Amino acid sequence: MKNTTPKRLLLIDDDPNLILLVKDFLEFRGYEVTAAENGREALDILEETIPELIICDVMMPEMDGYGFVQKVRENPRTSWVPVIFLSAKGQSQDRVKGLNTGADVYMVKPFEPDELVAQVESSLQQAARLMARKFSGHDNAPPLKVRSGVELTPTELKVVQWVARGMANREIALEMKVSQRTIESHVSNMLGKTGLHNRTELARWAIETNMV
């Protein structure tokens, strides 16, 4: 059993040609990509949906990459999301500023699309490892005992992905625009299906089976 959904990425750049090229390449590799032309437009998108990773140009009108990433890091809903900066500036001080602002990776234009995909995959894997470590509590956590043949509904899959990111039922309810009681019911159903005991074990299971 392997329940997976395409990883959602947010791509922000004021160059429509770069957006088209990168979006097509990432979608061909199986990612779901939403595009924005500047930081302000991207913040509006983040009000509606949270991506697994953000790829952001540095120099943009309206709001540049530095201002955007600062907003992302200040918001508890998005502070955990990995960010890859794209910039034409390749000097060491530019890289340092980008990383100090809150970006996880700093890539200099022009770049090879394969290199960007490698950085995306590496950043997503690192984020998953950090979450797994957070929920295991220690390195030698006992293996989970999960019933065989577990099948989640599409809604349950979305809920468990949010649980794995450390979001409370109330926050998930806001994200999915349903009542908190509905989320609690989904969590309870998944505990029943899997035979797991709590949300922490559900989160570990989601991470260890690559649902997130």
C-alpha cells in the first residue's frame, strides 16, 4: 500500500519565460506547480494553500524575495516550508544575505533544470528527515505496528499529511475549510484503520511511508 499525492510547489518569478520553462520541467517530473509573478501575489496564494516547497526569485517588483521569505518565516503556518532562492547575483555576499534571510538553498541563474530538480528533491528529503526525527523522539524509536492493507480516502490522506507537518486539528480545519469536529473524526477513523494509538504515531507512519 502506498498512498501518495504529487508534491505541491510554489514558483515565484517575474520572468514569464523562466516560469514557463521551470513549471513545465517540474510538472514533467511529477510535481504540481503553482506560479506567481511576485511576493505579494505569492502571499495571497499562501492564504489559500500551503506548498511543500517554495522556489523564489530574489529581484522582483511589488515585493522582492527577501521581503517575501521574511513573511513566510514569520507565519507559523508556513515557517517550516523549505525555500530555494533563484538569483542572477552570484557573489558570496549575495549568497550569505539570501541564506541569512531564511532561504534554505541559493541557486545562481542560469542553472540547469536537472540541478534545480536535484535541489528540490534534496530539500524535500531533508524536510522529511527533520519531521521524522521530531516525531520519533529519539533515534531508536520502536517500529510502528500498522495493520496490513490500510487504504485511506483522499480526504484522510490530506489530513494525515497536515498532521505529519505538526499542525493541530484546529489549524487543519481552517486549511481545509471544514469544522474541527470533522478533522477529529477523520483522525479517529485513521487510528481505527491503522491500529495506531495517537496523532504522533500517525505522523510517523505518514512520514515513514512517504505520504508527506
